[in-house]
Amino acid sequence: MTAETEKQDLLPSGLGMGTVMLKVGDMKLMTHYYQKALGLDVVAEQDGGVYLGRLGRPLVHLAPAPGLHLPGRGEAGLFHTALLFETQQALAATVATAAQFDPGLFTGSADHLVSEAFYFSDPEGNGIELYWDRPRSNWSWNGTDVVMDSLALTPQRYLEQYLTEESLEGQRGTGAGVGHVHLQVGDVQTARDFYVGTLGFEKTAGWHGQALFVSAGRYHHHMAMNVWNSRGAGPRKDTLGLGEVLIEVPSTDDVGALADRLKVAGVPSHHTGAELRFEDPWRNRLRVAVR
């Protein structure tokens, strides 16, 4: 597939990421974690599951899945759900509560040039990124690729600089969103063919042939796929972990245009008009709906 072909039918620049659904084995434990460690509130309940978020906006949907097993490290699925905070102070407050909840669930931190990020794992092994974006005017582009890196970012120094009593006390009163979703896949080229060639994302970065970053509207990335743990992985089994990724678009025309592209590409889908459900080559479930 040529670069010209990839650029013909793009997802809309007003695209954003919506609620990430996780299949959960221990609802009590996981709900407690997302409330206490990440400062999220229950904004809705449905079929035994809970939607947790900030200021009434759902970010994570925990759905009970009794009887399912945890996925293996090398299987396709979720790498992390990335929660985006509006200020460095708001980010620091949630990093602090997450670290205090269980220091053993902290997995790393990095300055990515476009963002500052801290990484955790929830009690069932689902990856979480907490991050703040630098202003877009500070991002650098090399043609169509955004310049990103993984530089040292010391958590203690960050908290000393940005954590305040006010931000801790007002944690739940600050907004947050799902900034991006990062997946584990079996190979990068197949991911590019699907997410860029078929869906209409634009590639914004690669990482030594082992990861792909894609977006709409020149965001640094709305989605990413890597093979760091999962090279060669086949279609997913039904396990705990990622249940569904929601992608939000401005209009039903955007949903319809994507439905047409999936049909031409031979990708099975369920189209109701306002939303579209389908799977990627590794059986990661995706839903595209009008915001």
C-alpha cells in the first residue's frame, strides 16, 4: 500500500478517545483501586459494572467477567490506557495518590518531549499511563512525524515541584480524559495496514520497527501498537483485560464513511447509524460512535 493510498480517507480531525472497557475478575478490588488510587468517581452503573470518571465524564468501564483468566504477557490486548490531565498539578496529585495506594504498582516514568508521563499497573495487570501534554506549539515535527523520546523523569522531583495541598484536596474536581490507548499486537506492519490503511488514522511516529503511533488531526497519538512483549501474537482469546476501545467522532457521516471503508476492506462490522462495532486483526474490539 502506498503513502498516497493511505492518505485518501482520513478519520476526522475532531476525533477523540472515549471510555475504555475492561473485563474484570474482582470488581470490588478493581473499583476500589480506580477510586482510591486514581481519584475517579462512579458516574454510572450498569449490568453489575461501573463507569468511573471525573466530573461526570466516564473514562473507564469495569465490567464483571467471572470465570475468565488473566491474559498471558505475550498475548495481544491492552498495553495501557492513558489518562490525560489538564495541568501538571492535577497530574502530580494523581501520581501521588496512585503511588501511595501501592508503590509496587508503579512501573516507570518518562519525558516524551510532547508529554510528561507516569506508568502504573492496576491490580489485574492492566497498564495505566497518567500524563500531561506540553502545549502543541512546543511540539516539533519532522515532516509528518512528531518528535518524541523517552528521557528521564524523576517522580520525586516532579512531585516536589508540582504537588500541592490544594491539588490533592481538589483532585476529584479537576477534569481528565482518555488521551490515547496503546495496544499490544502481533506485528507492526499489519497494524499499520489496518489502523492507517483501512481505518484512516495518520502515522505520527515509529519506534525502531517495534511500535507505531497514529492519530487524527496531528495529535501526537490517539492510539499506538507495539510488539515489545507480543511479537507474533495471534488473535486474542476471551480473557480478562481489554474489553472494548471507544473512539468518538463528530458526526454520523464520519461513522458512515468508516463503515464504507471497512466494507470495502472486507472487515466485518455492525453499523447502527450512530455507532459502528468491529475488531482489529487481533480481535481487539473497537467501537466508533458520535460524541
